[in-house]
Amino acid sequence: MQYFKSLTLLALSLGSFTAAAVAAPDLAEAGRRWWSHVEVLADDKLEGRNTGSAGYREAARYLAGEFEKAGLKPAGMTGYLQPVKFRSRVVVESQSSLTLVRGGKPEPLAIGDDAVIGARTGLPGQLDAPLVFVGYGLTVPEKDYDDLKNLDLKGKIVVHLAGGPASIPGALRAHYGRISERWEFLKRAGVVGVISVQNPKSMDIPWERGKLARFLPSMVLTDESLQDAPDLKFTMTMNPASMDKLLADSGYTFAEILALADAEKPLPKFALKPALRTRVALKTAEVEAPNVVGLLPGSDPKLSNEYIVISAHLDHLGVGEPIKGDKINNGAMDNATGIASLIEVARSLHETKTALRRSVLFIGVCGEEKGLLGSKYFANRPTVQPGRMVANLNFDMFLPLHPLRSLMVLGTDESTLSGPLKTVTAQAGVGLLADPEPNRNSFVRSDQYSFIRQGVPALAFKFGYEPGSPEEKLHKDWLKNNYHAPSDDLNQPVNLEGAARFNQIVLALTERIANQDERPRWNDNSFFRRFSQP
């Protein structure tokens, strides 16, 4: 009954649904089949598929079963599964504190309302250090750009605005904005802690909702060689509405700094008046969860030892603080939809008995919501011969909220994958759009980046929209209201025909990449070419 109830709700919420079903019955049926996987994975019974939970393990069993139905060979360490070990970390707020010290007088900051202590990076214990505002806090050697230049930062906590200047290309801005890269330069300068604040214009989630995520466990891989910034002592995210508490008596207000950023003017760098005294207590536990890996072997004697990786993350946030009485973060769009597409592409190849020259790995990864950890583990500890993965197509929250007229594909300008991509989208009558919001750093925020760091050319897909269009409003409203919220469930509008067309495009793209003579490669002018395998 739930299946038909959901379809009825969807049909009522989308005027295009009925017309699409009449005009294209095959697509409509394909869309309903795709949605049936989402219904299983985003059901309340799986309790949001938090990495390491019983619900996640059930989702992994379901995906392994669908891989088997689709004729994929097991390609994990134990059947379809590749176990990954994590250390879970949660800040014990009753034993933690944040205090500004100004002129010897303490001014407590409220954990949650004013700031959130980072648990993914940072160490337990106490810290008392001066604060320095460092603009964007970026160092980009390729552009001779260095926000840290000529600043005395030894033993200090830096405060920076997220993002970067438009003069820095998006790929470089995104790469050097990651803590793993940022920390190399900050550590060299003697920094002991990092405070980040977002520009309210580019915040995905309102602070009042986003602060609730601090009660969910963060995780690190137990393999220390794969940890980011393990020696960074302290991290914190500041509520933009509370930033003037740090800036008081500095000569600047946060509104003035934001105005400079919005006008693309250089940001000032200056010492802040207060120091910050911190006390952080962490509760830790050992957790294990699997990546799910299936293989479609290639048919060509030479090319079959090269692998196209099609990936999507299987995990979501699990059970959190209730919002409007609902505490289960079902993760329908994020990212049961991506896993459903993974299944449907594999199923289509199996049912049509399509022979591909290269092999294809289908991977549902764990730990994406914890910092791309499952994909990082697989990319660094692959279950196939290292150096043989030649392309990655990643699905994460591609948001089929409206009919598919265009795709926004991250990485289009970076590699020779753009050739087959442009061919198949043109044949489908679907446009290609550039990233409309490069400051969101989307290209390094999902699992494709784990493969990129191992030299694998990659593409990541979203439904596209034109600025100022109704589709743009749909996407922005979805991020504001549903992203990482219990309302990302089965009772939200979705365009089933659009999702089915998306799967057809990915299927055609996979076939083209698998059958072409030339191995995909980074463009000569791509920043990411530096990661290429020797």
C-alpha cells in the first residue's frame, strides 16, 4: 500500500507526472521501478542508514542482493562486501566549553547557538590561544595567492570565511579549501586551531537546523595513514549571527567583511582582541561498515583489466534530533536515489546482455556523510589491481525534482570524459550547464574526489537549472528545507520520468567510455592532472 500511496502523492504534486506517463509509458515504468529501490532504502525501518548501524547493514544486504540479480560478480573482500573500520567520535558537551577571554574577562560562547565544536578533526583536551582573522585562509601556489603571507600565526587559532575569491578557479578553490590541503600550510605556519564561518548567502542549511547535526557521531578511519589532519588540535564552526562576538573592537563588523566578499574585494587580515579558551571531551567507539562492490567483467582481452567505477553512497545520517516530531533522516534524495540509479544501470546492462570492452565496478560506499571515508578507503585499498581504475561516474543527490532538461556535470572541463558526455547528452536532447555556485565546492564534497585524488578522471551529476528559473527555486528550497533533514523522505515530489531519462543517459555514457579505444585522461590544462597515475 505504501508504494501506491507514494505514487499517488507524487502524481498529485507533479502536474507533469500523468502527461509523462501517457506520453512515455516505458520511461514511466522505468521511473517507477527506480523509485521502488528508493522506497526500500528510505523506509523508516532502516532508520536513516547511519554508517555502522543495523539499518545500514540491512541496506548493504539489499544492495548486494540487487547486484546479484543484475548478474554482477562479487568484488569485495567477503562476497560483495569490503569491510571498513571506523572510530566514532562525539563531543561530550557537558564536559566541554568555549570561552572568549577579553582583557582578562571571560565571555562564554554557547555550544550550539554560537558555535559547534568539530569532532571529525581536532583532539580532546584544553587550549588557550589568540585569534587571528585570515580572510579566506587559503594558500594557492599556482596563483601566487597566500592569505597567510607575512602573518604571525605560531600558536594561534585562525578564523576564516569559507569560500574564496572569484579570481581563483573553482577547481583550485575547492581543492585547497579542503582541510586536508589547508592544514599543510596552516601547520607550516604554526597554527593550532581553525575556526570557519560561512557566508550566509552560500549556506546549504540554516544554522538552527544545521546545529542539530552535532549530536550525530563523526567518524575517522582507524587506518591512521588515511586520516586528514590528525594532529590539528582544534576545529570549530561559528554561527554567522554570532561572528561579531569575535570581531568586537577589531574595527570591522561581519557585515562589512561580507560586503567586501560579495563585492569581490580583498578581505582584511588582523588580530582579534579576544583569545579563545577551549575544553573538549570526546566519546569514542569502534565501528565497522562495508562498501558494497559488484563487477561486470569486460569482454576485451586487453581492456578488460581497466575499470570504470560507477559509485554512489549508501549511508545517510541515521536517527537525530527531532524536527517537527520526526527524528529519522531517511535520506531519500541523499542518497537512496543514487543507489537506485546504480542498481538500474547494472540491471539494464544485464537484461540487454550488453557486452562492454572494459570492466565496470558498481560501488555503494559507506561513510560519505562522515567525510567521504568509504570511497577514500576503496580508492586507496581497491579490491582490483591498483592503477587500473580509469574513470569514475558518481551519483550523489542528483535531485530529480523536475523534468530533465539539462544536467550540471562537475568535471566536464577537466578530462576527455567530456567528449562522450557531450555526445550522449546531445543525442538525448539534454543541455549541459556549468556549476552555478562554485563557492559550494561541490566537486570535492562527494565521493568522486576520493577517486580523483588517485588520478582517476571523474564526473559528478546533478539536474541542471537556469539562474532565476522555477527549477532553481525548487533546488534552493529543497536545500533549505529538506537537505539533511527528516523531510528528505518518501513523501516529497520527484519526477520519475526525469530520473529514468537520467539513468538512460548514464547507461549510454557508460557504454561509450567502456567501448572507446582511448583510456580517459585528464586534460593537459586541468589542475587535477597532477594526481595522474605514473
